[in-house]
Amino acid sequence: QVQLVESGGGLVQAGESLRLSCTTSGSIFNINAMGWYRQAPGKQREFVAAFSNRGGTNYADSVKGRFTISRDNTKNTIYLQMNSLKTTDTAVYYCHLSALLNPDIWGPGTQVTVSS
């Protein structure tokens, strides 16, 4: 059974940076996409960034130019480098994986809090 575990969240001030990590355990095939979502208090979960099965990357407009998704296949880990953080980036960040013929997989989430 594939599991995702996030790490790297924390409390930072506006303008600072954080790097989130998501490590995958187990094997899964036919991955469609893997990336990050976030959910702020009182709001719906929203897309942040992801790798597509074609190898490209996609970003939400709100994070373009500030966030970068990357991966290390040798460590089964993807990263989200978050620069120039804003208070509006405060949320629980979830790692997500979708694969053909499998239900979506979510990590437990990691809290990111940006203070002004």
C-alpha cells in the first residue's frame, strides 16, 4: 500500500521561505500526477503545483514565480520550495498522488503558517 508523508512545514514570517518534502513508500504504477494541494481554514482544498504524467509541471496562478516543485527519484521524494511567502499562503499542505485504476492518495498534511 502506497503512503505519502509530508514534512517541512512550520511558522515563518512573510517574505521568508520554506521547503516541503513528500516521501512515498510502496510501489504504484501508471501515475497520472503527483503534487501539492493546500487547505486554508474555512476554505476548500485547492491545487498548488504538480508534475503531470508527461513530465511537465503545473502551478496555481497564486504561486507562480514563488513556488517550485521538484523531485528526487532516488529518494522517492518530491519537494515544494516556497519563496516570498505571504500570509495568504497559510494552510495545511497536502501531498497528492493519482494513478490509473487507483483511488487518489493523500498524505496527512503539514501546517504552514505565515505571519505578518
